[in-house]
Amino acid sequence: MRLDDAHPQAGSKKRRRRVGRGIAAGQGASCGLGMRGQKSRSGSSTRPGFEGGQNPLYRRLPKLKHFPVINRRCYTVINVGKLAVLPANTIVTLASLMEVGIVTSDDGPLKMLGDGELGIPLQVKAAAYTASARAKIEAAGGTCELLGSAVAESVS
């Protein structure tokens, strides 16, 4: 096969419409656009979204600043400094913190944040840790254990 053998299939190419070439051609003086009006004039038509001067839909709707994260993770967060009231070598979980009254609501798995100071060793079991929280717990002689499926996101 050569390049000059390539041609379109029979019937796939239609001849272009010759408008404005007299009444015998089928598309005479008005070229199939009707008699008068905005859509019969030469040049481009109205821009996309134009509604004839009415305030268009894209201007009537409120402008949304930020889009929400779908299926975002919600944690019950607590700072390391709040754990200083616990006795040494306590096992810290979300349930134990709720029993003591340090945490009042269960908003999801426990996440440790690094604000505050800790001077006692604790065995903390949480779903996520910040890097500073992990450093402060281990510097005080405690241990950090990851719970659940948050192993991949230990530092977030």
C-alpha cells in the first residue's frame, strides 16, 4: 500500500454547503439563518454562558473558596502536656483517657500532638503521632505503639 492508494470510504465525504449563492443553490440570501435577529448576523455568536443580558448562572452561584477533602480522617487529638498528670508507667489509650476525664468525646482514633512537656515514662497506644510528640514521649522514657491501619501515616 502506498500513500496515493489511501482515500476515504465511499459516501463518507460530503461536499460543503455553498451558502449565499442565490436561490437556486438552496441556501439563498439568508443562508439558512432566518430573517432577522442576533443569530442571523455575521460574525461570531454570543459567548458561552450568555443569557441575553440576564445575570448568567456562573455569576448567580456563590463562589466556593475551598473544596472539602473527601473521606478525610478525623482524630481525637491531645497534646503531650496533658498526659503529665498521669502516674508513671501508665498505659495510655483513648479509653483510659476517657475514664480519667482528660478526653471527653470520642471523635475518632487517638492522635498525639507535641505541645507541652512530659517528664514521666508512659506507654502510649495511639493511631498517629507527630514527630515532636514521639520524640518527647521517648525522651521521657516511654514507648509509642501504633494502633490500627494508621501505620503508614505515623507522622502526619
